[in-house]
Amino acid sequence: MEDDTARRSYRWKRPEGSPRRRLPVAAVVLLALAVVLMLVGQVLRLPGLDVFGTEAKDRSGPAVLKSVQDMNRHEGAAGTYQVVVDLEQDARFLPDAIRGTRTLYVATGDVSAYVEFGGLGKDAVTVDAKRTTATLRLPHARLSSASLAPERSYAVSKQRGLLDRLGDLFSDNPANEHAVNVLAARHIGDAARESDLVSRAERNTTAMLQGLLLALGFERVTVTYG
């Protein structure tokens, strides 16, 4: 009993006069400075300071076919457009520093103009008795929806209020740019309608059909739209 009690009550004591080991102040300051520099390099992506680095891993699943659509049309022209979107979203009765976002985004997208052949009636093509003259009546060319190119689009800057930054920390999709993409596609579509993309597609379609029918032996080919 005496041995057990003595063993349990034994505690190591620092010898008298031995100094405590402490890190020098300069070492603590250097360590803190190194941590700060690493964090700054991680946030700002500064070369040489981002010691953690990043590695991209593609964990996407296989693509799934959702629908198939037969295309009966001739794409006569295509245009590439670029727009700078400046989208600002403000909150009522709150300053921008507290609540609100402003995004500056450069978007690049493609729009094609095509002539639809699928709905042509029997009277769309008229051939004379000698099979030397052909007349084609086609609908006017149409514009496809704007298709944004993510590899050629990028955000220049994004300003967010304090509440928006806090919301991004707890959001499943922080810094969502869906509204910016929708607005960019709308502007690109408007630019395509104001351009001569439709008339160019009709001219190219006419040239294609005339070259095809002339090669088949026709002497005169007329293409009208309406």
C-alpha cells in the first residue's frame, strides 16, 4: 500500500534553477509572417506564395442523352458576338456595402441563321415541263438561340456587400452567375437580330441551291423567301 500511494503521488518537478525553454520572439514573428504570406498567396494566387497549390480532379459522371431532334435545315451563316455585361443588384433601404452585388462580365457567344426545310409543302418547288427552270419558295431564315462559350467568357470583377459575402459562405452555389449568363445571352441575341445574319443566311442558301440544281441540268433556278 505504501509503495502504491507513493507511486501515485509522485510528480515530476523541474530541477531548481533550470530555465524554461521558450521560442525566441524573432522565431515567433517569422513563423506568423510566413503563415500570413502563405494565406495571402492562397487567396490572391500570387506566384511563389501559393505553397498549398491546387489540383483539379474530374469526378463527373457520364453524359446522359436526354433527347434527339432530327434537323431538316440548312445553316447559312453563323456569327460570334461579345458583350460586356454590367449587372448591378441593389437592396432597398440598404447601402451597397451592406447588401448588393455588381458584376462585370465579358461574355462571348455564337448565333447561327438557318433556313428550315422540314415544313415545306408540295408547292414549294415548281419545275417547268422541259425541266429547265425551277422555282423554290422557302421560309425566311431564322436565328438560333445564343450559345455562350464558357472558355471565351470570364468575369472581370464582382463586388458584393457584407451580407452577400456571408451568404456565399453558407450557400450551396456561391457567386452564382446564372443571371449574368441569361442577360448576356439576351444581349447577344439582340445583336444578332440587328445584324445582317438572316439576309446573309438566305443569300448563302440561295447560292447553295442554285449551284446544286444547275449541276443537275437546270438552266434557271429562282429562290424566293416569304
